[in-house]
Amino acid sequence: MNKIVWNKKALKEVQNFPDTIKKELGYLLFKLQKGESLAMPHSKPMPSVGKGCYELRVKGEDGAYRVFYILKIEHGIIVFHAFKKKTQKTPLKDIELGKKNLKDML
């Protein structure tokens, strides 16, 4: 089973998500740990963040929640950014912050 390596800020953000969102994200991350592939609507490639990067997508009653991750064989699943989305398009600030967090972790 793949391990999950968390960015501390991303983990703190996820811990503040509503319980239903945390439960769904946990289930999706568990599927990734078991080696399952996820596709839309649960996971989407994010080449604008980096090569091999994806976002987990969970919709709640109060909005959309996103978690950026990358699968690295030697490290497992790296979760490097999490946020609540308020618009249809992913904000540029979250893309840039995701890039920075990923670079810092690698």
C-alpha cells in the first residue's frame, strides 16, 4: 500500500474541511493508496500545476473542495495543496501556491 506524504499546510486545511468532505477525501485517498486509478469526476490531471499532478475533486453543499496530489513511486502519494474553490475556474493563486508547495516537497 502506498503511503501518503502530506504538506503540513495542506493537512491543516483538510482538517478544517467539513466532516462529509473529509470522509469522501479519505475514501478517495485510500483508493489511491491501494493502487486504483481515479478519473473524472473524482480526479483530474492538472498539467498547469506540474507534470503528473492531479486534483481530487469533492463537491459539498457549500462549495467545491480540491486537493492537489502527485503519485511518486519512491515517495508514495504526495498531497501538497488543499483549498475550497469558490469559482468555476481554479484560481491562479492556488495553482501558483500548489507549484511552490510541490517544489518545496520534492
